[in-house]
Amino acid sequence: MTDAPDASPSPTGHGHGGGGGGKPIFLDATGRRARRLRWAAIAVAAVAAVVLASFVASLVILPRLTHLAVVSPAYSGHVKHGGRHAGNALLHRIALDDRRNRAKPVSAAGTIAGAWFAPWEDGALDSFRHHAADLTHVYPTWLELSPDGSGVLTKDYDPAKNPTTAPLVQAARANGVRIVPVVGNATEGLFDPHRIDRMLDGPNGEAVMNQLVGFVDQHDFAGLQIDFEQLTPEQIRRVVPWLSRLHQRLSAQGKELSIALEVSLSDADIRSLAATVDYAAVMAYDEHGETSVPGPISSAGFVDRSLDRFTRLVPANKLILGVGVYGYDWKVGTEAADSITNTAALTTAQGYRPEEAPAEVIDFDPVALQPTFSYRDDAGRMHEVWFQDAASVANAMTMAQGRGLRGASLWALGEEDPTSWKVFGKHAVPAPQADAAMRTVTLAQAIAFTGEGELLTVTHEPRAGQRTLERDPSSGLITDESWSAWPSAWTIRRRGAPDHVLALTFDDGPDPEWTPKILDILKAKRVKATFFMIGDEAVGHPDLVRRVQAEGHEIGNHSFTHPNMAHVGDERVRLELTAADRALESLTGRQITLFRPPYNADSEPDSYGEIAPIAVASRLGYSTAGESIDPNDWDLTRSTPGGGTHRLRPQEIVASVLAQADKGHAILLHDAGGDRSATVAALPAIIDGLRARGYALTTIGGLVGQTPEQTMPTLPKDEQSLIAADQAAFGFTHLLGVILFWGFSLAIGLGLCRIVLMLGLASGKRARPLPAAGSALPRLDVMVAAYNEVEVINRTIDSLLTSRDVDVRVLVIDDGSTDGTYEAVKAAFGQDPRVLLRRKPNGGKASALNVALAEATAPVVVGVDADTQLSPDALAKLAAWFADPRVGAVAGNVKVGNRRNIVTRWQALEYITSQNVDRRALARLNAVTVVPGAIGGWRTEVLRAVGGYRSDTLAEDMDLTWRVREAGWVIANEPEALAFTEAPDTLGGLLKQRFRWSFGTLQCLWKHRRSVGKHGWFGALALPSLWLFQIAGQVLAPLIDLQLLIALVIRLLSWWAAAQHADISASPDTTLWLTVAIYATFTMLELAASWIAYGFDRENRRDLWLLPTQRLVYRQIMYVVVWRALERALTGLGQAWGKLRRTGDVVLEAGNDTAGHLAGRAGLVIQIFPRDRPRDDAPSNPRRPPEEDPC
């Protein structure tokens, strides 16, 4: 090794400046430019703060709305049941039965804890999912004997028609619950005993039996339950043999057969029917029913008498008790009742008697041992309610167990008191613990309604209730129950249901094309309507908002951006409501008290997602409008009977509205959101048709007797001062939304153009080097600048000295290292004449490379980074290009050699899919924009002629490449000259490196700005592309991700300070979905392009799955870097090079899974010779003949 004395970056005899180049581009050493920009930014921020402050105040201060008047009916005349000691005889008898039967064994078949599943019950599936682990059996009412008795109807089972079937089966299987479908002789609750006669006549009986057995076998269910009700003794006599044969066939397959028995059956019928099955369910409920006088559902005496009778007729271990868990609400004076759930009973009680303590409302009847209450409805009618709760279930279980029954089953899932599961099922707890567990009642999963009409208000949200229980020690029965706090479910109060009065409403406007036409029709017909407006649309069309108001119509809030509020969360809902409210108030000067959620405006929401927006609106003081009459005028495509489609016709809208007129009180139409010509054409006929049928038309407020002046009261004086600021701020957000959308479109367009252009060029047959005049390749001097590279420098030199087919000398310039780099190289290569080591004071990479250039004697020099290792034939492949006298430089192919974490793998993905593809493409046009510092070959005389490396930019290799190209030289690309570099392995290191690259690129673009349009494709395409894609594209690129994630951004911003709320305006959902589709298409194209790029480099494509994460995370980092570079360029502040930490992770050895695999894919062999192994100082090999002209 030649160990030269310390060197300085002074000019050499070769005529090039040592690290020169003058003042760094953009530097303002005085700092004046930065100070001016800072003061300008402060001034702009101050003005913006003043403008936004008042808007922020109006946006975050919750609206103080004037609620619509609510008239609560006065309560009077409720009945309090007396006679606390009337049931003593019953308790005594039950106590005796319990002692008599306590020792009776349970059937060997095991205790049954079952529940009936009615598909029509809204909460049935949720109840089963929550409590499947408590059950042994589930009895879904899926099967129905056909009216003609010839077969079995399975429509209630059909998974294609019944969305609860598949989840029920899945949950049952997962919890080991036996599925026993019920087959009945009823349609929608009406039993038809004549179906049994039709079934038993002729061959129908066998056909039905075959179908039933086949159904059970096909679906691997546990058996069947028969529910044939209201049969005559003769019909029972005829059906018993049929049941016996069915039992035999099912038993032969290991299936069970049970039957549900009415308590009204005769003793003989009970015996004969029970004898045909494995067990029977005693339906000890409906003591009083829908068509009877008010009374208990299943009083303790009724249950006791039923069990006493049945256990005398049938062995107890062959019986299970059917336990009702529902209730009935009777209108006093009529024999008509509505079936209600336990939750509905409790919410009705507190909804209609809110001022009374719960202990004064709910009466636990001492004889029936069942809760009851009464109330007066909105129309003044008295109601009496009896219902079952956990105490009723506990008492029923006590009586069943006292008589040794095999088990019990609840009718029906979804109707029960949630605490019933403390005393029922496989995990029921003993009485003392059960009483404590039943004290707290939670109804969180339920939704209940009170009243009727289209105006909805959440009056109660889920809250636990409290009650105390008293238990008779001798019988074990609960004899008293007292409520101290109401349990609350989601409770919605409905109002606005006057007879023959309908509200005409329009959603999604205002729209400049359709809204004026609708207003003209309403004016001509003298009809007032309610317009639920989108805040963003209102801001864009303020004149239409004012016209709607001026013509006496009502205005409601329809959110600011029209999201599906069932899916966005409470914070987003609140922000949407408040923003739209402020926008509409700023245009009307009136408070907005009405709200209709986009997409879900049903008058009976049945899920938390649908009720949550109503709850938020209720907290803010809004009344939510439903829409029971919906002709779906938004859907412009209709199906024809033949399977085709046609465009929506006005007469179809008219017919739909008229057909639904008696189903509700609010008509939903649309005045925006698409082509509304059919709606406009239908509107006159709708108005005329409804009036002809005796309906009056009004606004939503009119349904509760309110005028638009009452539903839209004047703003308080303290809020009127904010109107001007609100108008300015919302105008800005609307403009921002437009810019955001078109910026997104432009960014997508630029990205697509770049993909098509670069892949098109790169896919062509690449140029090959010309054959050399002689057999030997030119001698090479490899220049390595090193500053604190002790961890990696010796491996780099090793890889260079093991290069094949070329004569190499390595020039190592230590740039003032303080970590022993110089000493390490000297110790390892001090005796190797192919290594020249020099040391100089620290002056930067450019100055170090210029020192190496001054020492170079070979016709070709190669720049290699100190952390980079080359494949053995990389230098030979570079050198081959210099046989062409037009070639001034050659770019190699840089690979990430330390792919050990996601940060480095992201960079590897970028190198392959972006940098290397770009060089392949631009090389075809002699427009390569950078010969990488990690591996780049240069004609020595050209390098000196253009002035060597300069330090006025941080991208000295890019600057040098451009100067060589501007001097008229060809710059080639050699993708098979592989260099494995150490990429930053932390986000901090990556940010530091990429800021230097971005700032250096910006410096070069500014320095060489006069070359745009010159020097062939270099100035005509390459430089403009850098301005477009590297600068403008990177500035716009965040808009792609921002537009896609806009809903998330708004929701996150809603958690921040309110000042940031003003900067967001999302597109309507249709635009958002279009954005998603465009973005997805772009991402798929990018993935396809990356697949092709990996093929160019013959890389393993296993890392392509990282592309989505790179888009969402890694590229955001790049956006920040570009913005920082622009800020530094504008301010003129100085920027140092920045030293990256080295780990020495790049090791090229046999079997190395990173570099070795990559090199192997390229057909190369990687070896590292031990340092004490003799090396051939003059390797040579004939070069491969060139295939084509390189340019």
C-alpha cells in the first residue's frame, strides 16, 4: 500500500478545483431571508388566527337549541295490587312439593336448558350469541306444515332468506348446543288444525315424514320438536301413530323427538302424545293472552297447577317446563293486547310515568308473583301491562326443580330480562347468590320505543337499574320485588302522528339544477316542505338556502359531508352536526333544530350504529326526523319482470308514495345527489294524489303543531356576531375541498403518467457496451472517500480487490476520521500495493474525492461509497462501456444490502421499483439524472475537464452527472454491475439521508435551471420530470392519501383543538367511494409496475407485499422531507452533510440471504478472499462482445 502524507483539497496539476464550487446553492449567510419569511409567516398566522378564532368558538361550542314542545300525558288512575298474604297457601304447598321431590334423580339423558328461537324477534340472535354457553338445546321455529298438508315449508330456515340462520348454527356448533328445529301448524302465529287432517289423508303423511327426517339428517341437527296446537281429540288420536313412526325413524338415526304441549289438553291427550316422544315441553304460559282480559302471563299458581297435573300423567324426568319471558300490554276496556319484551315493558313504564319513583310504578303482585303496572298513553287511553322478569323465571325454575323435571326452556330468546341467565341455564347460581346477582339490571343491548310518529328523540341511554328481592324461606319463591332505580335501554320517544297529515321532505340539497324546480312546484301548489340540507352543499349554494327560507319552508340538518353516520363514531357525528349547523345558521340567521341522518333515517332504528347518531343529536338538542314513506327515488334503475332493467319513471315514484301513504307520516324525496328529473316530474302528481285521498301536507314541525318560525328560532344575539366569521371560514373550507379533490386528481394523473412513461422506456431492449479494441479492459482507479467508516471500510476494500477481469487500484481518502478508520485500513492493507491511503483534514465528501481524482492515473475512475460492497464482476461490467469513446460515465445498480428490518426493506423496494427503473428508462434517451455515488464509473479526463466534484450542493454525484451530460457526453447504465450498500436502518437515519438527497436535488435543479429544454432529452424530459415528480409531485402526492383517508382525518381532528376543525371539508360519500376506486386502481397499477420492476432486476418478489405499508407510512416520511427541503431553500439557512451511523451489516459471503441471494439471481458468484491469501495483481479475461450500440 502506498501511504501518502496528509493531503489538502487544494487544486492539483490536473486542472480541477479541489472540492470547489463556490457558495452553497440557496445559502443566505446573513440570515435576512429567513427573518423576512419568519415575520411574513407570523403576520399571516396572526390574521388567520383572528379570522379563525370566532369560527372555532362557534364550532366547538355545542349548539344551544330550542327543543320542540313535548306534551307528556298526565298520568292518573293506575291500579296498585294489594293482598300481600293472599298466596300463603300456594307457598306452603310448593314448599311441601319441594321437600317431597328434592331427592328425585335427574334423567340419565341429562338436564335440558333450552330456549326457543323465533327468527322474527329482533334481539333473538344477539341473545343466543351471548348466552349459547348457558344452553344445552335451542329450538328454532323454522319449519311449517304447508296449508295443504302435503309438505313442510322451510322459508324461515332458508339461509338465503333468513340472515339469522347461519350465525345461529355457527354459534350453536361452537358452543355444543343441540339444534332441534320446531315444526308447527301455524302461519304468523295463527294455528290451523285442519292441516293435520290434510297431512294424514292419503300419502301426505309419509311424504311429510320423509321430508322432516331428511331435513334433520341433511343438516345434522339433533332432532325435531312438534308444535301442533289447537287440535281436537280426534285429530290427536289420528296423529299419535304418525308421531310414533316419526319417533322410531329419528331414534334409529340417533336423533331426538320432543313435543310442545298446551296446558289445556285433556289428561288422555297429554298421556298419549307424551308417550310418542322422548320428552315433552309444558307450555305453562299465556295464562292470559292477546285476546283475553288483562292478567298474569303465568302466575305462580298457574305454573304450580300445570306441573302438578302433568307430573301425575307423565314421568317428571320426561318433562321440561316452558317458561314465558315476555309480557302483554292491554288497552283497558278492550280484549286486545300487544306482546312486548321485558325491556319494552320497563322502558314503557318509565317513559310514561317519568316523574314517579320506580317502586311506585312497578307492582309485584303477591298472588301471581309477577310484575305489573298501568299507564295512560299519548291519546289518553289507559293500559295495563303484565310481564315476566328474572324473578318470574327464578320462581318457575324453583317449582320445576322441586318436582324433578328434566329441565326447562325459555320462550323466547331476545325477550327476556337479562338477569334471568343468573337463575337459568347450565351456569345458574344458587338462590342466595342469584338474588344478589339479580339486583343490578342492565339493558344495554336493547332498543325500546315509546309513542308513535316521525320525530325521534332519545330519552334514555343504557344505565343499570337496581331492585331488591324477598324470598320465602320455606318455598324458596321470590315473593316481593322493589325497584329503587330504573334500568335504561336505548329508549326512543316518537312523536308526530296526526291522522291523515303527511310531511313532504327533501334530502341532499341544495342543488342548482333541481332545487329551484322543486321550489317552483311547491309555490304553485301552495305546499310547504322540509329541506334537509348538506352543509357543504349549502355553503356552495347560499342563494338557494336563502330562497328556501324566504318562501316559508323548513330547513333541517343533514350533516356537513353526508357520511354514513352508523359507521363513523360519535365524535365524527358531533362534528358533522355542529359544522352543518353553523354553516346553515350563518346563511339563515336561524337556529336549526331538525336533523335527519344520511342513509339511515328509519323511524325504528334497530342497531347501535343507527341509534348512535340520534343519541348524539338528542344530546345536542335536535329532534331527529324519520321517513316511513320512501319511494327510493335516489335509485334510478328499476328491475323488470323479465329480469331486465329500466330507467326510473315518474309514475313509479307517484305509485310508490300513494301506496305507502298509510304507513307513516313523512315522505322522503331527494332534490340533489344525481339526476332528479323523475322526482321533479312526479312531484305535482304526488301532491294532487295525496290531496285527493284526503291527506293534508305539512312540514316535519307541522306534524307536532310547530311552524317553521318555531322549529327555526332566531339566533341569540351573542351568536349573531359570529355569522360573518362563520361565512368566511365555511367559504374557505369549501374552496379547500375543491382544491383537495382536484389536487388529488392531478396527483393521480401525474403518477399514472410516470408509471406508463418509465415502464415503457425501461421495458425496451437495453443497450450493451461496444467491444473493446483489445482483449483487456481499461485499468481502473477506484475512489473511496471515508469519514468515520471503521465498521465497514475494510470489507468494502476487500470486495474491490476481489473484482474479476479487471486491473484495480483502490484510492482511499480518509477525510479527517476520528474513529480509527485510517489506522484500520493501514493495518489491514499496509502491504498491498493496490491500495493507496491518504489522510486529509475534514472537508466533506467532494473534497475527499477530488483528492483521489488528483491521484488517479487510470483512464477510468470509479466512485464507490465506503459502506458499499461490489459483486466480483461489477467493475468489469462498468469498464466495458468505456470502449465507446462517446461514453463519459456509467451508472451501476445499487442494492440495499442490509435488509434486516422494515425500514431497510422499504428502501430496497424503492431502489428496485423507482431508482433503478428510472435509470433503465432514461438511459435509453441519454438522460440519466444521477450516476450513484455508491457505484459509478467516470472517464478520468472528462471528470477533470468539467471541474471534478463540487461542494455547492449536497448531491455532488447528481451535480457532476449533469455537468458531464451538459458537456455532451453519453451517460450509460449497467444494471448488472451490482453494488450492495448499507441503507439507514432507523427512521431517524432515513430522514437525515433523504433530506440531504431532496435538498441536494432541489439545489441541482436550481443550479442547472437554464438547462431545461436543452441537451436533448436530458433537458427536454429528465429535468422537467424531476421538477414535476420529485418536487411538484411530492408536494401533491400527500393529497392522494389524504383524500382516501379523509374520513379518518376528520375524526382524528375532532379529537384535537377545534381550530383544526375548520380546515376540513370532505367530499360526499359518492365522491369518496369514487376516490377509493381511483386510488385502488392506481395502487394496483403501481403493484403491477413493481412486479415488472422486480423482473428487470431478477429479484425475489417476496417483499412486494410491503408496497401498501410503504404507501401509507414510508412515503409520508418522504413528503415531510420534501417540504423540509423547500422550507430550507426558501429560508436560505445552511445545511450540513450529516453523518449516518454504520453497522457493518452488509457482508457478502456464501449463503448470505441478502446480498448473496441477490447476486446469485443475477448469475454472479460472491466470494471474499482472506486477507492473507495471495491476490493476482493483473487479472484478465476476454470481454463479452457487445450486442448493440449503447445509445
